[in-house]
Amino acid sequence: MDPNQNNQKTVLIVEDDAFMGSLLERKFQQQDLQIKRATNVDDARKIIESEPIGIILLDIILPGTDGITFLKELKLNPQSKNIPVIISSNLGSQEEIDRGLAEGAIDYIVKAHTTPGEIVQKVTGILEK
Amino acid sequence: MEVETKTKKIPLAKTIWFFQITFTLAVIILAFFKFFLVPGIAMMIALLAANSLFFGYLFFYFRKNIEEMGTETKQKEKQIEDFDQITRQLVKRELELNRANQKLAELDKAKSDFVSVAAHQLRTPLTGIKWSYTALLDPDTGPLNPDQKEIIEKGLASISNTIDLINDLLNVAHIEEGKMEFHIKRQPILPLARKAVEGIKLMADEKKISLFIEIPEDAGFPETNIDADKMELVFANLLDNAVKYTPNGGRIDFNISQEQGSIKAVIQDSGIGIPKSQKNRLFTKFFRAENAVGVQTSGTGLGLYMVKKIIDRHGGKILVDSIENQGTSFVVTVPEQTAKAK
């Protein structure tokens, strides 16, 4: 992995649980990745409009607009439609996974079944492509 | 209640027979008086006697028949009444049964909804704890002394077990509701087996259990019509049980082969085995063998139930052979179906 290449790409974490968001941020920073965090869709929108984002890690259950609705919005917007989105949620039924992938997410992570280290590994793998 | 359906028939043949006898008797009496006694009075008496006999019989017969008919009518009315009553009871029972079924379905759905919501709500804080322990174990966070490391590792294992338990409950809720979706497609099965083996290696090492794994090379091995996630769950469950119920220093064999249009997986351990008397309950929900509870207090008894359901859905079979205190062998066969090696 070329750290300089990753530095050019910012990871946006949309996660309403501040503690889990901080654990993820901490792990990403260990890999020299640039991180932006939002706890709701409104904040995430502002970040995307203000700077280039390399990848989005998106929770589904969020205050206000939910993650799936935001994902649809992202995919309809020419500015954001090419940003890869990984859903990171504790909703883990096959129906929910299928729905997320059908809406354009490139992957679906059930948080309880993984660790921040594995998430970082997955994200860097996608960024390197 | 059994309904008497027999009805008494009017004895027509008997009636005709009696008429004939009566007329014949009258003719004989008439002939006797006419040819032997002759006088007109005697003739009249004989005619009267014959008429009395005839009309007497008629009266007797019809009265009897009317009485019989009346009795039969009453019986039929009672039978109709009984039938109506039974019909009303059946309709009432059917309505009650429908209401009870509806209520049960509602309760069942409420139970499943509750399990799904509870599972999601429980997962979130457990994820926080799991990720915290993972961060503490991360060398980048800072060094831990061996005691601290061991405590956190045990905590992490407990959390992972709890998350697995929630997943099991969710899966069972989905199975019960018929909502467990299967995405069966033609794909390789061997990587799933390897992944399941990776999942038990740490626990097997800790118990100094020897693993003898024979998984063929991917090249040339046929793809199979399976749901990858569910099949991985099958391997993971069977291997996890094998490690859990095999004493320290034991042995586990796991091999996969192709056999007569099917993929065959054999998981054999030198563990505590299953008591013969309890083998038939092995794949029932919430069942845990008595000796298993003694070895491993945690466990829901849902794993093998799910495994069986998944294998059934793939059109496969699972067989178990076990001798208590010597070991257990599970043989899983899944048909390749239309899939052929490329």
C-alpha cells in the first residue's frame, strides 16, 4: 500500500454512535488515512459538497434521514454517484443486505460480525483498486 | 356424537301376504258355508265373519303402521335436530379454531418481531464492547501484561459468543417464520470449508486438539448449487461443536470429497459422544445432550437444528454416528445438482 496514495483519499464515516465512530477513526488513522466523520446525513451532505471523498462508510439507522435513503440520493447525484459506499450496520438480515447492495453499495458489513481492523482492511483494499 | 341413521321401513311384502291370506280364508269360509251348510243366514254370518276378519286386520295393520310411521317421523325429526345441532357445533368449533389459529399466528409474529428488534438492539452495544476489547488488544494501542491480555481475550470471547447466540436466535426466528432466505447458486464450496477451519484453529490450538484436514484443491473440484453463507454456517457449527466437545489433546478429522454426484463432508472427533438414548433428539430445537451440558454450560441447542434445516433446504442429508466417550462423526452430503466441473 502506498500511504501517499491513500492520503489523497478521504474516508467519510457516517456513524451516529460517537464511540464506535471514534474507534473506527482511531484505526483508520493508524493506517495514515484521512478521516471525516458525520453523525447524520445533513452533516455528511455538507462534507461531500465541500471536499472530495474517496469512500463512504455508511450506517443505516441514523437520526433523521436513514442511510438507505441517503445512499439513493448519493447515487442520483452526478457529483457523488461514483463514490464507493460500504454499508456498515447492525441490521444483518439477508433482506437488508440485498436491499443495500441493490441500492448501489459495493459491500455490506454487519458491525457485530467484524472489527475496526477488518473494516480498515476492506476499505484500503477498495481504495487501492 | 354418532347419529342413528337407520329408518324403519314399512313391511309392504308382509302386508300383501296378509291380504292374500285374509281373502283366501274368506273364500274358504264362503265355500264351506255355500256347499255344506247352504242356508242363507249362515251364508250371511260367514260373509260378516270374513268381512270382520278382513277389516279387523286392515284396522289393526294400519293402526300399527301409522304408529310406526309416527315413531319413525319423530325419530327422523330428532335425527335432523341432532344433525343441525352437530352442524352448529362444528361451525362454532371451526370459528373458534380459526380464531385460535389467527391468535397463534399473531403471537408467533409478535415473538419473531420481538426477537428481530431485540437482536438488533443488543448487537449495537455488544459491538461497542467487542470493538473496545479489540482496540485494547491491538498492539498499536499499547502493551498489555499477560494477565490483562488474558482477561480481555476472555471478555472478547464472551462477547463473541453472545453475538453468536443472538444470530442463532435470529436465524431460528427466520426459520420458524419461513423467512430464512436462501440464495442458492452454483459456486465453489471448498473456500467455505477452509474459512470454517480457520475459525476454529485458535480454539483447537488452545485445547491442543490435532486437526487433520483434507480439503482438495479447487482446480477440478465441481462447483455446487449452494447458499454460501448458510453452508459456511453448517461447517462452522459442526466444527465448533467438535472442538467444544472434544477434550484437550483430542483429534478432529475434517475431509471433503466428491461422491456419486454429491459433495460429501465428514467431521469426526474423538469427543464425549452422544448418549445412544438421546441421538434421535439431536436435531430438535433447544436440545442439548446431558453429557454436553456437563462439559459446556453455554450453548442454546439451536446449532444442529439450524444445520439440519439448511442441509434439508439444499436437498442434502446429514447423518450422525456416535459412541459415548469415544467420539462423533457427522456426514453431510449435498447434491451437486446440475452443477458440473468446468
